[in-house]
Amino acid sequence: MNELSENNSPIACALTDAQLVRRKEEVAGDIWSGATHKTELQDGYEFAFPGTDEWADRLLQFVKAERQCCRFFLFELIFAPNTGPITLRLSGPDGTKQFIESML
């Protein structure tokens, strides 16, 4: 996929294959297996994670890293009260949902 988003960023990862493999090992790892819930949105997906400090750190590192290579994403982290779940919303222009599906 290599469409342009509304902000003229291509809907594609800017990393080389080797960089992508390293990124998955260092940052993403098994982040998706930690999701306790996944909800399909019109323009992306929402994932719920445990509300621990460890998960807060992991999710923030993930967002910081992904912002460098997938500039079309809109990232939202929502922290529920009383150390409840942390919600990560990934969304964007047309084509974003399919791109996320390819990451999973």
C-alpha cells in the first residue's frame, strides 16, 4: 500500500525491511498479544491493554517509534481512572485500517 493521506504522508511504513524487523523486535515485540480487547473503528482500530505502568511505558515507546515511520497515523492513548485499562486508538485516512490489519 502506498496511497497518500490527507496530510500528504504516504500510507506506508518508511522503514526498510531490515529496519522494520529490528523495530518489531525492539519496540513492537509482542505488543499486540498483550491487548485484552480489540475494537474495529470506521477509520482504524482500538486496543485495550492492562493499566499498569509497564504497559504505559511500552505503549508510549511504541507510539514514539511509530510516529517516525508511519506519519499518517493518528495515535490516541486513553488512561482510564483508578489504573484501569489503557486504550490505544490507531486511526487515519482511507487505507489506514487495511494497513493496521497487515501489521497484526
